[in-house]
Amino acid sequence: MMEMIKQVLQTSAKLYQHLTNLPIEEQRDEYIEKIHLLLDERGLLIEEMQKGGFQVDLENKSHKMLVELDKGIRERLNKVMKLIQEDLKDLQNAKRNEQQYRNPYASVQVMDGRYFDNKK
């Protein structure tokens, strides 16, 4: 059980460190992919620990460190999520502005009262 706690601490520390640096736009896909890999690895380890009857004891130094790391990881994941949501919102606004620029009268509906006679 102690070995699993060490593995979870190592994986959590890697994830925490990775989340410290926010991604550059060109490298965002790799950044998110690495987050997914580390979260999956960490999730599997925690799941195995829970199956073994693991209980958090805040008196234990490594358990306390694990709780602190988890709190920091959650905060940093929320920051990354907000950053990505803002980028998506900016992208949607840019698309809307581009469509409006290409056809500024698309949203205008005009009935000018013309009548075309089909007879010759």
C-alpha cells in the first residue's frame, strides 16, 4: 500500500508541475493530451488503492501531502478549463464576425414591395 501511495504522489506531482505552465496556442493539443494521460494514470492508481480499503489519515504526512496536491491540481485544472473556454468563446465570436463581414445583410429581411409579372 505504501508503494502505491508513492506512485500516486509521484504522478500527482508530475501533473501538478505540468499544470503550472499554461499552454502555448501551438502546443495546446499536446498539453491537453499529457493532462489526460496523467489523470488516467492517477485515476487508475487511486481506484486500486480504494479497492484495497485505503482511508485518508490526515495525521500521516504522505496522506496530507496527497490531499494538498489534489487541491492544487483541482485549482489549476479549473484555470486551464477557463482558459480553454475563453478561447472557444473568442473563436465563436471570430466566426460570427467573419460571417457578418462576408454577408452584412444576411440578418436583414427586406420586403421592398416589388412585383414581377411572369407574363410576356
